[in-house]
Amino acid sequence: MCVHRPAAWCLRLLPVLLFFISFVTYYCSNVFSDCSGIEVTQSQKCPFLVKNISRRTQLFLKLEDFFWREHLSKLALPYGIKGSELLLLKVLAVTANYQVPANIENVELCPCLRLNDAPVRGYEEDVGNKTTMRFFYPESASYNPGLHNEPGTLMVLVPFKQQDLRWLKEILYNEKRVRKGFWKPPPQIWLADVSKIRVLDPHFLHQTADRLLQIPLHPKSKQQPVHPTTGILAVFVALNYCDVVHIAGFGYPNSKSQRHPIHYYGYDTMKSMKNSYHDLNHEAEALKKLEDSGAILYLHPHL
């Protein structure tokens, strides 16, 4: 998924951010910027989105936010850090010493972001070739991020559970790997550049669930919890950082066939989503509202 802010020359040529997300039904999202379309302001785009989030909202967790300043959290992961403070302390002690790159901090630019292990090489004509940030969680991580990313790509962990932070801590400190607690075995060796690793603030997933999808944050005891997919999270982040969000290869098929593919690559089908913690129908409705309101624009026809 991608977030971009038009450069000055682009503003003179009918500015548009081309946000390119490659995400089919669940995991994949790719975005990039271009000069075409119509610039839309935040208030015009999505009046039902949370109003206190802006492009200046901090994306990544920082050490000082939790251990030198008051930053109390009443919620546990994936919507807060309650109960995970010690794990975060160790992770951020290694990863939070690096500054946010200028191409993300600069208000004239809007970074491109992709999700999980979605490949780029061989698909450039459809998904673009720029990757400023890549959102992932352990089960979706590629053992060698360099295969799909540029040298400066930030690897942004979206922690859904404590095991996600523990996995990253074990990688960073070269500790014994604990394999329990994952629905799919994550890489035991991860060749990421430590200086490019960041942790997404759970605030964004919280706002995606609460404001965009309006799903209960505290389900009843017998109810299976429902969490946003990384794809809809990426759309929400883009809406808060880009004037215009263009998406492609992102959507939910009308077909109810369990054999329908969910990615533009690989062999995973809708069957793999059957017992997931996601409500795809609800997310499809949210995407339709965003499209109808002009908040997002599809680059290619979708089902």
C-alpha cells in the first residue's frame, strides 16, 4: 500500500497522489504516486473518518513515548500496548534509535507502502516498483525482505499479539525462537536491515476498527474477535496521509467460490480465509462506501 504527497512540480500539473495497493481479499496491497486525477482534501474525502488524525500523526512507536513520557494504554494488542511494555522496551531499544527518513517526514512527499510478502519483481506494470514502507506481521514476513524491496524500504511490524513482538525480539537479540502461538510458522531467520525496522503504533489499527469498520473492540466472551485485515489498515493509513488514494488489485470477489484466489500471486484461495479473524463482507462494504464517497479510486476494473 502506498502513501504519497505530490511534489511541487506535480501540483502545477493537476496534482494527484497515485496510491497503489495490490491486495486481493486479504493480504496484498501495493501503492505508488503519479500526477493524474483530482486533489481531494481530508474533509471532502471521508467525513465519517476520525477527525483527530492527520498527516502529522506519528506512525511508529518510539522509545521515549512509553518510558520517558506518560503514554498509558488501556487496551492490549492489537489495539494498545497494555501488557506488552517489557517486550516493546527491548524491541524499541534496538530499532527506535534510527530517525524517520526524510522522504516520509517531508510534507512534500507521500511514501509508497506494500503489505506482507506481496512480490514486486515481475509485476511492475500492475503494482508499480516503488516501496517506501512494507507492513507485515511474522506469519506474512519473507525471510529475505531484500528480494521484494528497495534498499531504503522500511519494514513496519503490525503487532496483532504479544507473540509478534516476541518473535521480533528473538530475531533482534538472536535468542532461541519460540514457535508456539502462530497460525503459520514465521521465518526463523529474517535477513532484514535492523536500521529499517519500525513498529506501527496500534492506534492506527484501533482507529481502523473503531472509526472505519465500527467493529466491537471488546467482543462478548463467546464471540470470536474480529480484527481489521492489514489491507484495510493500509487504506486507512493512506487516507490520513494522502490527498488522493488510488488502489488497484484490491477488493473482495463477489464469487462465493472457496476456490477463488485471494492474491495476484501464489495459490492461496478463499478457503484459507474461512476461519480467520476477519469479516471480509464488512470490509467490502467499507471499501464500497469509500469508493462511493470518492475517498478511494480504483485504477483497474474490479469485481
